[in-house]
Amino acid sequence: MRAAHAAGPYPRPAAPGFDLWRVPGRKQLLLESGELTLTVDLAAQRLQMALASDVADGIPYASSVPLNAVLQTQADSFRSQALALQGLTADVPATRAVTRAALLHLRALQALDASLAEASHRGLAQALFGLEAVQRRWHGDSELRAQVRHLISRGEGLMRGGYLALAGIEPSPPADHGDETAH
């Protein structure tokens, strides 16, 4: 655990000002037995820092680490904590590309929500595909109208139990409404 405390009155290089809200991730402050501990969850990593009682927003601070036999093995953790205090993260979590099936499921659920809220089909199309697309492609028997109807139908199917197959809880029903397999 790294300790952060207010920088002493003796000359030091320009110390950064403490800013709790600059620290990325989900934060929790805990006061136990007079000790203030900051716990930060960053993706799959949890950082814990002991904060001195004199640390305050904007006040320059210094950090210390325990000098012990396992210091070398803790270096990565200390580096992650130092980066977090600066508002950075050591590793950016890998992002996955959005699949066509995932986008279809998302839009179907959005269409279901809009339908249950009694939104118009045209309003739904505008929310999903944009005003310009609706102005260009919306007419009596357009593919855009058909796509909106399909998304609503697909959302209703998910609501009636189709979500169980997506979650892998129940065998998938026969393909319906142009369902695509999720890859």
C-alpha cells in the first residue's frame, strides 16, 4: 500500500496538487481507526492507498512506499498507483469490435423500449438512424420503415423469452425474422 501525504515545508521539486476526481476508476474512501484509505477499481485491478489526514484537494502531496524485501515485486503496483494519482492508467483495456449481431440486438432492445413508450416508428427511426437518413429514406413502403418494424418485432421476441437463448440458458428457437448468428 502506498501512502500519500501533504508535502513537507522543505524545498522539493514542484509537487502535484492532490485531486481525487482526477484518479480514474471507481473510488471508495474508507475511514477506519483514524486511517483514511482510498480504494480504486480500474478494470481488473484494485489499488489501495493510505491517505494522511492532511491531504486535501489541490494541496501538493508526496508519496512513500514501504522499503522491504519484496519492493521489486511491488514496483508494477506502485507504478499503477502513481499513474492513477496523475489521472492516467497503466494499461488501456482492450476494446472489442462491435459485431453486426451485437448492434442488431442493441437496436432491437432500443426499438422495444421506444415501442413500449409508444413512440412513433418515424421517431424511432430518427433516434436510431439519424434525421438525415429519415429525411432521405422514409416513405410509405421504404426499407427503413421495414427495418424499424423488424427491429420492434425482434425486440418483442427477445422480451418473450428470446433473451434466454442469447444468454445461453435455453436452446435457441428456430431462426425467425432474419436472425443472425452471433459470432
